[in-house]
Amino acid sequence: MTKKNNHKYIFVLGGVMSGIGKGIATSSIGKILQASGFRINLIKIDPYLNVDAGTMNPTEHGEVFVLDSGLESDQDMGNYERFTGITSTNDDYITSGMVYKYVIEKERNLGYKGKCVEAIPDIVNEIVRRIKLSEQEDRSDISIIEVGGTIGDYQNTMFIEAGRILKLKNPKNVLFILVSHLPVPAKVGEMKTRPTRIASQTLNSYGVQADFIIARSSVKLDKKRKEKLATSCNIPEKNIISAPDIESIYDVPINFELDKLGSKLLKSLGLKALNGIDLKEWKNFVLKSKNAKKKLNIAIAGKYFGTGNFILSDSYISVIEAIKFSSYNLGIRPVLTWLNSKDFDRATRKPSSLKKFDGIIVPGGFGESGVGGKMNIIKYARENGIPFLGLCYGMQLAVVEYARNVLEIKNANTVEIDPNTADPVIDIMPEQKKKLEKNDYGGTMRLGSYPAILKEGTIVRKIYGVDKVNERHRHRYEINPEYIQKLEEGGIIFSGKSPNGRLMEIMELSSKDHPFFVATQFHPEFKAQPLLPHPLFTGFIKACINKK
């Protein structure tokens, strides 16, 4: 372990373009150093001025990942938790919005005692303070800090400057890793190093020298390209790590270790692995994923897919990974199909086209767009015995669909879609309405981890194997308490409830009526991990296997 006042920092920066895998590189480095016996913490820095990720469009930014505390964060925080098994805290997430808001509020409250407040040094000092706070709260030996954006963006300059200041004061305790793209233009047929060399030179202009380069490309880096980068970027050739495209992101830690990245990082920081680098469990998981041969056809019916002519599956990344973890553990290779719920709303596709699927998942979302299509999909799954898992909005719509088509409450709806509906089976709780009247929208969200008591003799009680669970939430609407008795008498089983019995957390249909029809008000996908698959997803996959 590192000595007091000898904390180590690794900054991970991106070069050439966004989306090259800084988050996965950061997660993988964390996994390797964790496997070396060190206590690590991972920090995500986002340069945008949003205070958190809660208000951002999923089709533009990807999934909003909710922490136990309720903080709405970047999807990379999900990768951090999945790779390391560490539950992130609020201090592990930093945005420009958080930093500037804090500094401005401090200035307004005379916290700077009348001094002129400037970006340098005050914003930079606040960034450093937050990094140090995170390491203290997590009691870690090594902090791995991912700086969002790309080198050359003026938005992330202050964060790079914070890293420079830390290195200036502790030169042996700070490393910079440049994760950069090396294109192989199809018409040229040769890997090009110049974009990365320019990124390295731009980083140098900030007063920072990269210690390592993780070279992302479609193919493996050859010796000639390594020599070019080493010479022009002033980095030892051994510190240039080849990171070609591979089958799975979970191969990345293993791939990094082919170049002995863990030992090199530790040596550069003056450390040594306590008992070698033990990735045995991780390798076993990866082996399971490769050996899984039996296929299941799983449909995910959402609306946050389309971005121009492309599909952005990142909007539901935690759901996708949760499906994989449970499937691989059962020797199954899931074949995922994205269903745009709007197509089933506009009658572009008929519900009967769903019969080929072994299971259907309706994940979370907000607003009325595509809702009719989702309910058509839910209805088909319910009537035709297709295993169904609804998440958050998926549960609310499953209740509305059942109320309309089984209990014949024809006006049943959620007030999110129709504020004036005669039968608001999904509504905002009275205490939340008071906040909405004051335009306090953030205060009406139920965010973070909440307990649920599971009913004896139900599907979910059997799946979990315990009578109480804690799961993460992100929603504003609830099952209306005025309709609970009528819904239960009509056949819905509320198998999970809040400790006071007022909030419905899980609904299911009897196994006599349907092989697997379960929906949750919370987001179980946020707690699924490669080495610890979530029981609800495992139960769903088992039901799909039985159907097939």
C-alpha cells in the first residue's frame, strides 16, 4: 500500500476524437491495479456545464447512470462499477457545472474574502480539491482520473491544468496516459500516426508530457508505428500500448496485460504488485462469454435508439450488459434486436412480428413518444406467453395496459401522458405535486437506492432468495395508491413494496397465467456486474430458455 501523503494519480486523456474508449481504458486500468492488490478509486471528469447528467438527451449523450446516492452521472460510471465492483460515490464524479457553481456560490458568500476570483488559480484549485476529496473518501492508494472530451477542446483545459499542478508538486506520483486514435484509411491501407502525434504535441503545449500512449486502432500496432510514435512523442517505445479493436470490451484488461501495462504503470509510480496481478476470475468470465454458444433472441423495445441514420445502443448500455452477464453465466449468447416502439405505434410493424423472440424487455424512458407502441408490445407479450421484463416506465405501462385490456378500465393512463385522465392509475404522489407547483422538478424525482420488501411465495421472492432488497431508482411517477386494491383484485401481484407498503416496487403475474411477466419500478440493471449477474435478469433469461 502507498504511504500517507504519497498518493498516486493516473490521468487518462483522449486524443484525435471522442468515443475511442477512454472509459473502458480507465475501467481496465482500474481492474488491473485492483488485481495487483492496491485500493483504487476511479473519477470521471466531464467538461460540460450541466451540474449532472440528469437533463441530457440519451440519444446524444448515452445512458444516465444513477449512483446509490441518487446522483445522475455519465455512463462511464457504470463501466467503472461493472469492471471493479466498487460502488461509486458522489465525490467520484466531477463536471464543469459542479465546479463553477461551487466557486461562484462561494464567492457570493464571501468565501474568497474579497479577492478577485479567476479561472486560474481558483477553478483549478477547486478541481484539485475535489480530486483529493475523492481519494480521501474512498481511502484509496491510486486514483485513476478520466478527463472527458478530446485534447485541444478548450472545455477540458482546466482539468488538464489541475493534473499538471498535481504533477508539478508530486512529479513521481502522477502519470498521464494518452488514449489516441490511429486511423487506417480504407483507400490508403496504411495506419497513420500523424493525428496522434499532433494530439501529443497539443498536450505538450499545455505543459504536460504523456507518459504512456494507448494506441487505439482497427488493427494491432506494428513495430514501425511504435518507433514513429516513440520518437515524435518523446515516449519510450515500451510505454506505447497497442489496443486494437477486439471482440468484447471485457477482453481489454487481458489485452493490456499482453503488453504488461499493469507492471509498467506500477514501476513508473515506484510501486510493485503485492502478490502479482491476479485476473483469474476475470479471465474465467471472459472465457464463459466466448464459450457461450446457445442463442436466445431477445428484443429490447425502446425509443432512444435513433440518432440520424445511426442506432445508439448506449442509451440502454446497462440493460444490454446486464443481459450479457446473466446469459454468459448460463452458457447463452444473447442475440439482441432493437425495436423502435414508435414503429408499433404507427402500425409500421405488426405485433405478430414479435412471435420469433424468446423474450422481450421494455426499459425505462420519459414522455409520451412511442408509448402506444410499447403498450402494444407489452400486450402481445402478455397474451402470447413471451417472457417479459419491464423496467421503470416499462412497469408503469404494463400496469396501464393490464388495467385497460384486462380490467376494462378504458381510461386508465399515466398522468405523464394525460394529466387530465379520468383514471390515473399512474400518478405523482401528493407531496410531489406540491413541489411541482413551485417548479421544483428535480425535487420530484425518486433517485438512488431504496429498500423493497418482497412478498413470500412470489416469483421475485424466489429469484432473489431474500425478503428485502435495495435497488436504484430514477423516476417521478408511481402506482396510484387509490387503484392498488382494484389492480390486485384483478390479478396483478405487487410482489415488492416499500417498507411502509405505500409504494409499489415490483409487479408480476401469476406463473399459472404467464411463464414470466415481471416488471420493476427500479432499475436492476444498474447493479449488474460481470462477476455478479443480477438475479432478476438471470431469472428472465432462465424463463427465455424454458420457452425456447
